[in-house]
Amino acid sequence: MTLLSSTGLSVSLGGKQVLHDLTFSVAAGEFVGLIGPNGAGKSTLLRSVLGLLPFAGTILLDGKSATAIGARQRAGKIAYLAQEREIAWDVPVEAVVALGRSPHLPSFAALTDADRAVIDEAMRRMDVEAFSHRIATELSGGEKARVLTARALAQDTPLLLADEPTAGLDPSHQIALMRLFGNLARDGRSVVASLHDLGLAARWCSRLILIDRGRIVADGPPETVLTQETLRAVYGVEAFFGDADGARIVHPLDLADPGSAGS
Amino acid sequence: MTVNLRYRLLVALLAAATLVLFLLSLTVGPAGIAFGDSMVALFSGKADAVTLIMRDIRLPRALLGLMIGATLGLSGAVLQGYLRNPLAEPGLLGISATASLGAVLAIYTGLSAAFALALPLAALAGAVLAVVVVQAMAGTRGNSLLIILAGIAVTSFAGAMTSLALNLSPNPFAALEIMFWMLGSLTDRSMTHVWLAGPFMVVGWVMLGSLGRSLDALTLGSETAASMGIDMRRVQFLAVFGTAACVGAGTAVSGAIGFVGLVVPHILRPLVGSRPSRLLLASALGGACVVLAADVLVRLIAPERDLKLGVLTAIVGAPFFLWLVFRARRRLT
């Protein structure tokens, strides 16, 4: 079943075209890693799917046009983890995570026991229960990132869009997060996460979409997307490729010789 | 649960304080009427002097204090939450400044002397103008920085036009009247003012009061809030027009009363666990307390000098704000 599909998606920001004619779809059960250099258009792609940017082309959510459904209905289908870890006021962690339930609550209604259970489960999954009563703004960057991820999980949607969810996390929490996203996908949900760590992307994602200068350069399983040639052409780096436990290992080693780029 | 309990206790305390100050405002004044007599006069139909003072002078004054205070507290809390900026206050959108300009023009042209309601009506027209300009400049895509900048521009322009009116004022009495009106006061207002401002304020309160959950979601930024189903255009519309309706009406009848909308949400924020939705009711009650208390104080401190309410709130508010800044610095270092 296709949760998200985009046809001929183009976006211009400030008169400059950032995305050129992107066509892709995401099915239930996929954990898609969105990779590409800085400024390639990864965040723009995620934000246009959310309806935060005006775009040309078609985006379908669950078969319905994304522009035709209301904000609240969309919030029932997609949760979003923004790249900026913004928490404006000194609220407790628990209250931040509980915000994830707000799209599901009728106006002025209080949280039900079922909502509480979802919130507790999200906090447990992101390992933030230990500081659920602390003030969120006083946490470290990585802890804050985990709290905000728990908030997105509490929204409990079929599709999760995460913009650089692993940035600022320590290795064990990075791996835990990638495992969690993989488990969500196995449960029949879909995750689209923009990533800069190619090693994590290669090891944990079921599929990668490589974007460069607003165009999809490669789309498929990690083994076919991450090759010596594409990394040289797109990132300008040389990488080590290996295998461990049946999964790909990719580790960038050095900048590629400019002369060989694109060859 | 203890957090909920503390919040309810705070609201109950603020409501009780508001009630006490409202009664105090009804009973303090140069006429020196005993508490019991004044209450009896308020509710009895007798046409004596005491009833007249209570119904035509003190009741509208106390009611306006309550309404304007609640307006300033509520709109301050909403704007701080909406703009995610603790320095936001009702005057920021240019509404107070243009409402003042409207009133000043009514005085300047002599319209207010010819027709008593010309002044508040002109002030309301000014507030509407400010909101239309700010909304047009900021667009509907809800960029808070654009709203702040447009508000600053409108405020400066209205300030300049007000100065021009003073500058060109035909006689010193008109200039003095303008100056005094701009200081902000609740003296000599009638029930007509209450009925004029009331409907606008109620509409504004309902618009602002409906924003609680949206403001909570906005804690995580406007894009995350939008992804949680918050319609940012609706939030911007309600915040801007709601503020215009109640603050415009307030400024129209009392002049600009500063610092209440800035300081009250600040003081109460830590007491409600910093949740924007909880700050709304608490801040409305807190604002009412502050304005009622200040209006009682101006009558007690200098009964014969007609000390202006806006002067007192600024004199007390500014040092208090400095203290808040000082405390914040101590916590940071």
C-alpha cells in the first residue's frame, strides 16, 4: 500500500528552483533514508510533503491530494520531526511529549488513559522516562532531540518524516533510534528520515533516496545507491565499503580527487 | 496531578483577589461612603446622591478596570505565546499607538467636544486601521518576525502623527487635553463607555481564549505546530484581530495603559508551569488585579491631583521589570 507518492514535485524558494520534478512513492513498511549533500533539497522535500511550502506537481497521501486535506487530517497521517530543536518555554519533558496527542483530541478535551499510554510508550522508546519531569529547555542537545522524537512518536501516525533525527545523538542512541525506525517499518508504518551518516543509512534503512541539487540521483536498496561512483560524483568523497553480519558498511575516508569526480 | 491542583489553586486565588479589588474599587473614593451603604445603594433603586455616585461613577470605573486589565493580561499572554517572545505585549502590533492617534485626532479636530463618543469611535477606527496594515504587510503565511516589524513601523508612524497633532495643536488647552488623555486613566468614564467597549472586548476575549491549544503546540515552533494540525493562518487571524478588538476597545476608553500586558504574563508564567494555554486565564485575572489595584492606588495616593493610571503602572511596572531581568541574569550566570 502506498502511503505517500509524489509526481513531478517542484519547489522554488526565493525565486530559485530547489526541487526539480521529483517522482517517488513510499509504501507502508519502508524505512527510507533521504541522503544527499548540504543544500540538496532534503528538508525542502520533507517540508513540501507537509504542506509547509507551496509546490508544483502532485503529492498524494493515502491516495488523496495533500493540498485537499485539512491540517488536522494531515496531522493524523504524518508526524514531523523538525531539524531545529525548538522549545520556546520552560515546560516539563512530559508536557512536550504530550503535545503529540493534540491532533487526536477534540477541542478543550483532556488526555484520556489511552493517550497517556501512548505518551508513556513514546517516552520509553526514546529512553527519556528517567527525566520526564525535568524542564525540557535545560536538557542537553541530544536529550532534547530524543524528547522531540518521542513527541513525534506520540502522534502515532502511519508516516513519520524526520529531518536529521540522529544529529547530536550519542552512538548508542543513534543505533537505538535507527532500530526503532526499522521496527516501526516492520509494524507496517513508514519512516522517511534525512540522514548525513552514510554508515547508519547503509546499515539500517530499507531503501535510500539520494538527492543532489534538487534531483533524485538514485533510489533503491542501500547496496545499489551507495557505490564508489555515486559517492564520488555526488559527495566528492572516497569511501570504504565492507560487509558485516550481512549488512553494508560504508565509511567515507577522504575527499575524492577532483579530477576523477563524475567519471 | 499536583501540577493541576496548583494551577486550580492559583486561578482560585487570582479570582478571589480580583473580586476583592473590584469591591475595593467600588468603595474607595472621595465621597467616603461606607461599604455597607455603597452596596445597598448599588442594588437599591433609590434616586439619591449615593446611588448616583455608585452607579454612574464608581461602577463603570470598576467595570472598566476589570475589563481593561483582563484584556491587557490576556492579550499579552496570547501575543507572547504566539510570537514565542517574552517581550511581546499588546502595544507591539501598533494597535495602542494607532488607537491613541485616532483619539488624539478626535480631540485635535474638536470632534470629541462636539460629540462625546467621537473619541472612542475614532480610537477604534485607528485600531482597525493598524490591524489591516499589519495583516497586509505580514501576509497570511504567518511569519511572526514580519508581524513584529510591521507593528513597529505602524507604531512609529502613529507616534509621529500624534506628535504632529501636538505640534500643530491650535491652543495649549487642546495640547494639554491630548497629553492627559494619552497618559491613560479610568476617571470620569460612564456606563456608555462600558457598553461601547464591552461587545468588542467580549468578541476579542472569545477569539483569544480559543487559542490555548494552538499556543501550546507553538512551543515547538510554527512548522512543528502546523504538522500537528494547527492551522497557522487561523491562529494568526485570531491572535491579531482578537487583540485588535479588545485592546483597541480598551485603549479607546482609557488611553494606553502600559506594562500590564508585558509584566503580568511574565510574573505568572513560572507559576503555571510555563504552559501557554494555562497562562491565558491566569494572566487575564492577573491583569485585572493589577489594573484594579493601580486604579484604587491613584485614588488613595493623590486623590486631589488626578494621578493618571498609565503613569502609575509604568512607574511600578518598569522597575519591577528591571528586577525580573536582574533575576533572569542571576539564573543564567
